[in-house]
Amino acid sequence: MSEKYYRGKITYINNDKQIATIEYITGNKSKNIQAIIDDKQQEKYVQLKLIKKPHRFLVGDNVKFIIKKSSAGVFFADHVLYEFNNALEVLINKAQLTNKFLGYIKQVEDQYFIKEIESYLFFPLRVYKYEIPPTVTEADRAVTFKLTNLEKSDKISAELFNHQYTPGFLIAIKQSKKEEPIEAVVSKITPFGLFVILAESEIECKIVIDEVIDQKLKSSEIILGTALMVKIKHLTPDRLVVELE
């Protein structure tokens, strides 16, 4: 085939195999063709200077592509380049007014996605460090979510409205609100930090080694198993920072 570009729209994406189905019109007839849309292809296009940065494809993406024939005699779409996505633009505009959507959770290996219920667009689901990941059973019911990173369309992700946090994190929240010293036991010592496990919550935290801690380590005042009193300095679903009391 000559290096002629065709235009079409992605109608289906197999996230497990990283393969997309593109619907396009040729000779007044609607046809479908498959394309590989994995990271290797995107990096190749960046090196060829066809695109400036990798694109995460979504259903509804309008693309242009070249038709090629494999050694097995199967036609496939190559040099698939993103042009625009009207459905995504609609969701972004809606999110700027009322950022609340319904969708279904799908797990691909260790990563979670949400499929928006009306547009069928897939977005990576952000699961926080201290959040309990969605269960397989939750894939059968619609969940509410919001979109984040709206200013960068290729970086948009989803976040659940209702979070289920680990029991340890819920205990840490209560400890933080009390603003009282917490007992912690030294679990690991490295050149980069002192690691302790907080009482009750059993969450492991890192303490930066300053001059005071460094002296206590050198004098063996702090060793593995030493009990220390600490205070929570910063707490988010992704990060817990403590300091010596």
C-alpha cells in the first residue's frame, strides 16, 4: 500500500492486549481495522518525530493512520496519530462545572481503570497508598468518580468519590487529630533515613536523619527495636510524615 493517510475513529480498545479497533470510511463504505497502541509504538513515533509526546488512546479518538499488510497477509493500521476527541472535550467541559460521573471499574493486571457510563471512555483510576483497592465484585456496579488533571488531556485520571481507607490509616487520622505523641519502634536503619512503625496503626514511616538523630545512631542510643516518641507532621492518603517528639 502507498503511504496514504486515512482518517477514522477508535471504537474499541482492548486494554489487556493494547489493541484498538478503528472505524473508517473508504469508497463510501464503513470498515474496521486494528492497530497496536502500546507504549513501544508511541515511543517509536516520538523518535520518528511524528508526535511530540506519547498519547494515551481513548474510545472516540479521531486518528489518522497508514494501512499496511503483515507477513501473514492481514491488513493493519500503522502510524496511528491522535487528532482530537469530541467526547473527551465534552467531559472536560462538564467536569469544570460539575465534576461527578458514573462509571464501571475494570482491572488490567495491577492497574485499575474506570469506564465512563455514557461516553465509554476509559480513565486510569488513582488508588491511594492507604486506600483499599476496589474488589472484583465492584466491577459489576456503577461507582461515582471525578476527573483530575483536567488541564492536561493526556494525563487525565479518575478518583473515586467514596474512599475506603485501611484500618491503620483511619487510626493514624485519629492520632493526628489528637496531636499527642505516638510511640514508634525503629524497624530499619539506612543511610537515607530511619524507619519506624507507629503503635496501633502499624504504619511504617521514614524519618530523615538530621544531626541529632545521627549522633544518637553513632552512640547506639538508637538501634533496631528502639522505642521512640514521634508526632505526625503531615498526613495524606498517599503520605505520612512523622518527626521525633
